[in-house]
Amino acid sequence: MLEKQQNAPMFRALDQNSQLLSLTDYAGEKNIVLYFYPKDDTPGCTIEANQFTQLADEFAKLDTVVIGVSKDTSECHTDFIKKYDLKVQLLADTSGEMCQNYGVWREREKEGVKSMAIFRSTFIIDKDGVLADVIYGVTPEGHAQAVLEKIKNLGKSEEPAPEAE
């Protein structure tokens, strides 16, 4: 599992428009909220994408881009974006390489059946490519707002203790 203050694993994948997008595209310019979710157009994933979309302008004001990642195809992502008028970029990790590198491809058990699936997780990557926060096991409802609050506090140092008189 990844931890805060590590360099973010490099990524390169096609987005919903079949354009290659990578970590280096934002180096020195933007913070990245990279969130992994199991599948387009499913209940939890739709809640999460819609809530990030509702806050898209707030993230943009903070020099932050929101990028969702699943193993769905670019075409599937395009349909998902159109259906809900989403304002997030979606990467198609069809090979599963990003999921492996970020430690989100995990075994799960549902109704007694074991299978592999994406463990819903979010990574906040600062402008220097360092993991500012790592959140495994995300609950979709309210997550986008919680991430926005963390972005607002990026780069703020701890307040010094008031001097005793």
C-alpha cells in the first residue's frame, strides 16, 4: 500500500476522448485528485462522480484536476460522462497497470464468492508529484467534499504555537 509523502507512481492511460494522459502532464502546474472506482454507471460510482462534478469549479479554483480511474474503456467513460454531464476526466486502465501500481486491485468476497475488484481509493497528488494523502476504502457519499477540504489545506504549514507571555 502507498503512503503519504511517497512519490506518486507514474501513470499513463487513455482518457474518455482516447487521448493519452500522464502524471507528468500536470507536473508543477496542478494538484491531482486521482480516484479509483469499480465501474461506470453503478450506484456508488455515480454518486462519487456526480459529487466531484458538483465541486468541479471549487477544485479548479485550487489548481486541482479531478481524474477518475476504472478498468472501463474510453467509450464506456464517454457514455458515463454524457449520461450524467460529468465534469471529471476518466482514465481507462484496461490493462490494470495503474490499479496494480496504486495498490487498489484486490481480492474481495461477495456472497461467498471471491473475485478481484478495484478497492475504491483516492490519492491526492501535489504539484511536485508527491502523495499528499492516501485514502483506501472510500465511502462515496460526501467523499468529494472531504477531499476538497484536504485540498484547501494543502501547503498550509502547521500554525506555530502562540508564544507564552
